[in-house]
Amino acid sequence: MDLLKSIPKVDKFVSNKAFEEMSKPLILSIAKNVINNLREDILKENIEKIDETKLIQEVISKYEDITKPSLQKVINATGVIVHTNLGRSLIDSKTFDAVKQIATSYNNLEYNLELGKRGERYSHISNVVKKLLGCEDVLIVNNNASAVFLILNTFAKNKEVVVSRGELVEIGGSFRVPDVMSSSGATLKEIGTTNKTHLKDYINAINENTSMLMKVHKSNYSIEGFSSEVLFKEIVEVAKEHDVIDYYDMGSGHIIDLPYGLDQSEPSVLKYMESNPSLLSFSGDKLLGSVQAGIIVGKKKYIDQLKKNQLLRMLRVDKLTLALLEENMKSILLGKLENIPTLNMLFKSLDELKKDAISLQEKIKDICKTEIIETKTVIGGGTTPNKKIPTIALSIGFKNYKPNKIEKLLRAKNIIGRIENEQFLLDFRTIQKDEIALIENILKEMINE
């Protein structure tokens, strides 16, 4: 066939000037696939002529698809502050700049500058956390699930752990407490019922093989109505009386008192530390507002044992995590909450949110139908389940499009909003000030396309 004879030679094709600034091996690999597909289309008589310009464009398009970052910036306009699917907590740009030198230089991660010999990586953050929380010691692992596993494996392998049936949770990614216990080598001892657990249930469950009394944060759900649970401070007292370990998997621990009465259902780490517990663990990237990490605090003798577990090497965090977490902890210790975006968003007043919404509304009023709406949102990330906080949103409508289509169009531009009461909303609880102008420009471009 004449068309087959017209297929460009691969080596000549890839020498085209259009590919000059691109990786030659990658271009060659893509070009071979494109030309092979072209040959198959000719044999199937799917095309009548060869357009080399289109072939070049196809290769460039595939090249860009491969080389563009998969992980991209998005604008979170859902109103969910700790959005698990959108990366949870933000890191303040000034905080990030403060630790940039650590990433671009050699550092004393495991080197004691004073003694001139090997040091411990966890020492860099221990002082600030001990001062902030009043704990004896601290250990950082790569997330709270790791903290749970490490604690159970260290103290309860081949032993019993007492947990209320109402706290045998499953969180995102099918992370189930009973399965984690089984994998860690611990034996689960269920007590109470789904809706009610009493202190006597803990006491009656303790035997010679009991290692731990464990409390688990009810992430993503709550039990209402005819229900009761045992306070952690009461569990701590019983554990001390019977010489076993008390441990609370807090899930999303916070240090600053929460607004909107949320502290009534979600007390702070400081509140739990008043009971002088054996061990607590919580996430760094939820209500704490820092990086992904599992923070374990408590008595030094138990932290020392955790550090001796060989699993720790697989669960330890790197220099950037430690540096960022230390900066965020220092900001909380010094009362510089403006350096913690999660807390900024949580504490932002409705008046300020409305002011931001009005600023965007004024700029797009000629191209969009808009309405400022007082509504409610959730914090997210499994925190404060079923508790909502007030917020301000701006409904967006244009070209008689349905909300689903508007949501899809804006999502294609990396703006993630939500649909509520058959309206597409941009929630200003999570929109950053420097993103308002970006949203304006994207909306104007979309409507003019």
C-alpha cells in the first residue's frame, strides 16, 4: 500500500525541531508507539492520508501527559478543612521556607553537635513537645495507624487488650482496629455492648494475660441516644490499680481549645494529659494542623521500650517531617497560631468569610448568577464526627448549566466545590485569600470560552 510507504522513519521523525527541548529516549519510545498505531490504522483502512503535523502534536501531547506532575495544587472550596482526599492540613509558606535549608543542606538529623557523636533523631522535637504537653517523652512515627500498631506490637503481643465494642472502629482505607490488633500479635478482648460500656466491664475483663486497657476515638461516627462510655481518666485509674498500661488512640488530637463548643465532645491533648496517662497517640496532620505523622506521648519508660522495637526503623519519619512538625509545635507553644492554616480556617469569623465572598461576588456579578449563603460544614478527617460549624458559601450559576456540570467544569480547572440543595457552592471556610483572584480569572476564562 502507498500509505505504508509514506510512514515516517522513526529516527528521522524524532529529529524534528519540535522535540529539541525534550528527552530523546522518551520521545523515541512514544514515537515508536504512535507510528506503530499509525501502521495498524492504515492496514485496517481507518485513515486515507498521513498528517505528519498531527503525528507530532500527538507525540507532544503524550509526552506532556507523562511528564506533567500527577500531584497538583487544587483549590479546596468544599468547606471541609481537614479534607483527607485533598491532602488534609496545609503548611504555611513561611514555615516551609524556614525548613527549606534543612532539605537542601546536610544536617544534624542523627548527630549530636555538642558531643560530636551519633545522636537520636527524635531529640530534635522532644524538648518543644515536652514543654508544650507536659509529657515525659515523645516519639514520632509516620502516621497514627503506625503508632497504634507499634504500641500494640510492643506491649501486647500474645497478650490481651481490652477495648469497648462501641470503639471497634473502621476508618478510611479499611483500617479496622480488630484487624490491626490481630496483625500486631495482640488479642482483642471486647467488653460492653455497641451502645453502652461501663467501668465495671473494664475491671471484670482484667486477668493475668491482660496487657492494656485501650480507648479508641470514634472517627467518622458517633453513638447517640441510649448510650454511655467510660471516661479515659477513669480507665487510667483502673489501669494503675491493676498494673496494666492505659492507652488512648485519639485519632485527631488537638492542643488549642476548639471553637463552637467542640471541646465538649473532643477534649484537647492537654486535657487528657491531666490524668497522667501511660500513652496517648494522635495524628499530626489533622486538628494539630501539621504534617502527616503519628505522635506518641506519655511515660518515658514506655517510650523507651517503643524505641527498642525493630519495627520502628520501618515506621520512622524523615528530616522534613521532623523539621516541619517542630516548627508547627513551636508556633503553638509561642501562641503564633497565624502560622497554622488549619487553625486559621477553623477560627475565622463569619464576618471575615462573608467579606471574602462579597469580594468575589462583586468581581463576577456580570458573568455569573451568585448568592451568598449562610450554611454549615464539617471539619473533616474523622474529627468531631457529626458536629457541624457555621460557614459562608457563594452559589455559582452560568449559561443555564446544571450544578453537576458546573462542578465538573470547575473540577477540570482544579477548583473543588460542593453541591448543596441543588446549588453549586464555593465555601469560603477553606478558600485562601490568594486564591480568590485565581477563582475569578478561571471563571472569566471558562465563561468566555
